[in-house]
Amino acid sequence: MSSCLILGVSSFMGGCAAVETYKISGAVKAQDAADIFLRDGEFVVCRASSVGAVKRRYGTSIERAIAYNDFCHHASRMEDVIKGPQN
């Protein structure tokens, strides 16, 4: 009887440890997913957006253009946004 009780308690404690491991693993996976989501979003905003889309969104004011430039760090593209098309 006592061996059954010890076996039951030890398996319960092992089960708690497994649940805690799953919680930690889930948190790490969620953190990794958030990091990937942010990185992909930055790529879309800074590298994959068309010049026209960037001009429509960030070229409406100098402040927005500067904010875009500060965020994405590529001034050569922002010069086109600030100055507009050269005729």
C-alpha cells in the first residue's frame, strides 16, 4: 500500500514538472513568434513596400518622412519621398 502511495505521489510530482515545462516551452514559443512577427513587419514596412505606398503613407509631411527614415535607416529612399518625383 505504501509503495502504491509513493508511486502515486512521485508520478503526480513528475506530472507537475511536466506541466511547468510545457508552460515555459509555450512562453518561449510565444516570445519567438512575437520576435519573428515584429521582424517580418519591419521587413514589410522598410524593404517590401512599394515606393508609391511609402509616399502615400509617409510622404504627407516632413515629420512622417523623418519618422520613416529614422525607423528604416535608408535615407536614399526617403529623399524621393520628401522631394517627390523629379521631372
